Amino acid sequence: MLAVALSLYTEVTVEEADHLSITSEGEGSELPADMTHLAARVAAKIVGHDRLAINVRSDIPVGRGLGSSASLAVAAAAAAGAADPLKEAAAVDGHPENAAASVLGGLVAATTVNGAPVAVELALDPELRFVVLVPNRPLATHRAREALPAQVPHADAAFNLGRLGLLIAGLADHRMLLRDATDDRLHQTARTPLFPESSHLMAGLVEAGALAACWSGAGPSLLGICTAEASSRVQTAGEQLLKDTGVPGRALLLEADHGGVVTG
Amino acid sequence: MLAVALSLYTEVTVEEADHLSITSEGEGSELPADMTHLAARVAAKIVGHDRLAINVRSDIPVGRGLGSSASLAVAAAAAAGAADPLKEAAAVDGHPENAAASVLGGLVAATTVNGAPVAVELALDPELRFVVLVPNRPLATHRAREALPAQVPHADAAFNLGRLGLLIAGLADHRMLLRDATDDRLHQTARTPLFPESSHLMAGLVEAGALAACWSGAGPSLLGICTAEASSRVQTAGEQLLKDTGVPGRALLLEADHGGVVTG
């Protein structure tokens, strides 16, 4: 599947120490500072022991479908000296596309081939900006996954393949990005009962000038894909939509990051 | 879905006449020269009557998964003066991607949105060539369609979406084209009993140097995607593979056509 790296960052440092310590700032700083912390698990696996002083600073809201754990796993793996942060992060996170976007930056297609993550870069129009509606309430990923049916109509699988082609073309050139390119029959509809306001919010983003809108990952964050020119208008509309629908949250205006993971 | 326009052509002329006549050369010339002929149906619909002299000349083998009917419908619609040959051809053929490749040339993603065909162009690496194994025996499209299950596992739908992303990236830049990019769980496996030799033939194309191989449409033609440098070797191997497996047929070496439909 696809993922795009956006301009929200997670920084991790890992140093040898007498015993495990984790200090944490920003998003996710409420998580337990012990070996259950994803950064500790990833770093300890790579270094081979847990006598580490780990510092985490993150901009990425947790549990919102924004790939915070993939980003954290990539940063922790890289900070601990992993030869292949993508492999390490995909192994713990299970989302090769999220980890791939964090490692490579930009727009990526990634999947698992014979048990290993495989990622390739796709063209992304530099004109595009991303308005992300981030509800204050998280949506547990496992609940979002359980909402998916085990079987789907063949026609729905074909429907999504058709839309994916349109979406990739539209992300490469925003003039070809159709609102219909983000239509989906494999997860958004099944997950809507977990977030009934989502359809109205996505329609509102498009009404305000976004070219297309979709769920970000398993939600509840929603993505409005727009041109730079329309982006402030869409962000302002997004803030208002959240207020009007009684969904506490923020509308972030982000751009694509093309640097990927940075070490040193 | 995706389609690529390859260097096999169908030419159609349509002229006003006293009564319907159809002359036909090349592939498909054995089809009945009456109103059941696709070119006649398409042209008569556009012109508004059937007093037409239609001439058809085609390179494209019929009933082999090579999009011959979409190509014929596009050519007939354009020759009859259709304002939108894609719409006309997709309406009779039901394959918007085949018609879109014939109209636009190159690599296209196309699907049906609210009942209308929508097509967008995708990047295609000019280094790529296409070796097409064309068995002499056709595979009826309706049988190939009937082989598809009504329901598929959600995981298989996700599998194909992941592969489609890899494939689009690899077609844009052959250095990223992985053999696994054409793996499929939605139609090739279900159709293999209709053409048991297909797996061996595709593996043989890759063994001979193709970057990846897949069914062409609903088959039975098989596509080996390769670099220009490897293409003669793959074609030669393809001819030999057909002989060795006892499947009478040809191995064509084709390149992408970027002109699309040409009128006048």
C-alpha cells in the first residue's frame, strides 16, 4: 500500500548506560518508561542488551492512524545502529508502508514479500499539501482491524485496485487527482461505525477545496489532499468542521518530508 | 487497473454507403461481416444508421487477452466521428483500461467512476519492452471471468493492492521492477486450471531475463516485461518455451505505443 512521509517528526537518542532509562517529551510521553516502550524493545534487540539511556521526542500523536509507532521504531532502530531500520521497524510494527515512508521520505509503495518488507518510491507532486484532521480521541488500531470483514466481494477488491491506480497518478500530478481516487470499499466503510462523523468531515474537506480526502491509516485521523494554494482555506475549514460536528481535535497543515530517516 | 498500449494496431475506416458492408483483413477477418461485428455496432450507433462501408485491418489476435475488441471499438468509434471514443468503447467492451490504453497510448490506469470510464496516464520507463506469448488457442473471456470467485479474502485484496503499488513504481523505473510485483491472488491462480502451462511459461520468461511476468488481461497471452537489452533473449526463450511445453503459439517482441488513437 501507499504511505506518504509528512512533516511531523520523532527524534530518538540511544546511549550505553548502567541500566535502562527512558526520557520522553511531546506526544507519547505518557507511555510507561520501561521495557514495554517500543523504543526500548527495538533498541535493546539491536544492541543486544537493555543497559541503555533512551531519549524520545515526538510530534506525532499516538493511536491516531498517523504511523507514530512505525516512526518511533524506525528512529529507535536507526539510533541503535541498525543496518536496516526498515526491516527492524516493519518486524515490530507490521506496517511496512508506514516504516518505509519514515525511512525513505516522500511517497512510497510498500508491502511484504516472502516475509520481508519491500518498498519503492513513487512520484509525488511538490504542489501537494496535506491537511490532517486529528481527533483528540484515539481509535484503537486493533478495534479498527477487527472491523474489517474476513472476506470481500471480488468486485470490491477490483474497485480498490482501480482507485489505487487513479490515486497514484493523481499524487504524481495533482491536475489528475480526482476526488473519486480515494474512494474505498475495503476499509473506510467498515470502519465508519467507529467514527460516524468521518464521512461528513471528509466531504467538508473536499467542499472547502481539497482535491480528495481519505482516512489516514486505520484512523481516526482524516487526510485532505490539496494544493498549496488551497491549503490554508482547507485547514481553516477543517478546524471549523471539527467544531461544528462536536469532534474535539486539531487540523494540521503538513507538507511531504523528503529526507526520510536522518542519523548522526 | 492498468493497461499498456503495445505496438500492434487496428485500423478502421467508415464511409457513408447505400447499405452495410464490412471488409476485413488480418486478425479477426473470419468474424461475420454483418451487424454482429463490433465495428459495425459501434459505428452505426455513432452515425445513427447502418448504411456504412466499413474496412477493418488488425494486427491484434482475437480472444487472447490482448484487448483486440477494445482496440477495434476505439478505432471504429474514432473513424465514425465519436466525440469521446473512450466512452463509446468502454460502453461496449466493459474494459475501461483496455480502451483507455488504445485511446491515450502508453501506460494508463483506468476504472469506472459513477458509470463513466476514467483514465489517467502513468509514467512508463522507455527502457521497457514486452515479450508476449500468444497461444494459438483462444481462451473465452466469459470462461476466464467465470473462473473468478465471487468473494475473496480481505488479505488477498490487500496483497494485490500492495503488488499494484510495486508494479506501478517498477513500470516507471525498471530498476525498481521486482519479479514479485506481478504476483497476484485475485485472478491468475483462479484461471490457471484453464491454462495449466501458464505458470511454467511465466517462470521461464523470468528465468530467461524478463524482470517480471504476468497474464495479459484474462489470458491466455502471457507478458514478459523486460529491458530492451534482454528482450531478444527473452523472445527467443519464449518461442522455445512454447515448443517445449507443447503450446502452439508465437512470442512477439513489442514496445509501448505512445501515440494512442490517430484519426484523419
